Amino acid sequence: TAVSDPPWVVAVTSDEVVESFVEIRALTENQQVVTTIEVLSPRNKTAGSEGRQLYRRKQREVLASSTHLLEIDLLRSGQHTVAAPREALLRRGPYHYLVNLSRGNQRHACEVWGIPLASRLPRILVPLSGSDPDVTLDLQTVFRQVYEAGAFERVTDYDQPPAVLLAKADAQWAEELLRGSGD
């Protein structure tokens, strides 16, 4: 009987990327999802990508249900992805980032926070269940705390900022911000 030559053993990693999200559930026996919070990723906004197709499918499912959908888009590139129509948003004024809230019981209208680059991130509403009042979420505070706790300052090279085209006023603001922070 023949004996096999020794093979190479190569570790195979999964190409699967897990997209994080937050679900707020009712404190009832069935723990129904009340609000889904999505922070959009480049995969969600890349034209023709599997990640975009998966996100859009999930978005359609949530929008067809009574679950509130809160979408946070802090990406300057990629295709428009939030539920609010892009054309309607452009008529409202300039923005660089968006937060979109589509309430399960009011699909005919979205609440949108359009965010210019030099503005503080907004305080937004997070709907809860039934007659419970909305909770106000201060995005600026949350992102600052995550930035500090996650040590992003140590791993981000501000001497080599990403190649993002900025309007003159925005470029000047960014330069002053970096100069003021000692970087």
C-alpha cells in the first residue's frame, strides 16, 4: 500500500464579515425588537457589493415591520443608503453625514439630522416601546468616549490624513482643528 507524502496544512480564514448593530427589545415575554440601530460601514455603501445587498435586504425587512430603524451614516463616500430619499435631503441643504430615523408607525416620513463637517454630532432621538418616551442620545459624547476608550488617537496617523476632498472652508476648519490639538 502506498503512503501519502506529507501535505502542507494551511489555515483557512472565513471571508465572512460580521456587521455590528444594536437592537432595543421590549421588556415583555417575547422580547420583540423595538428599534434597530445601524452604523453604516463602507460595505453597506459600496455599489454592487454583497455587503450592500445584504444591508438593503435587512433595511427592507425592518421597514416592512413595526420596528423603528435608526441609521447613522458618518461616511463621506459610497452610495446613498439611508431610507430617506436622497433627492429630498439635497433640497433641505448641504450635509456631509446623516442620521435617519424611520419610525415603525410613521413610515410616510423620516426624521433626519443632516450634519455638516464642522458641526458637532447631534443629539438624536431613539424611540422606545409603546408609550415610553424617546431617549435622547448625544452622538458627539458617545463617539468621543468610544474614541478615547478605544485608543484610536494612538493608532490614527493624523500626519497622513485620508485623501478626502474638502471644500476650502472645511479644509481650513480641519487644519485649525489639527493645529489646535497639537498634531
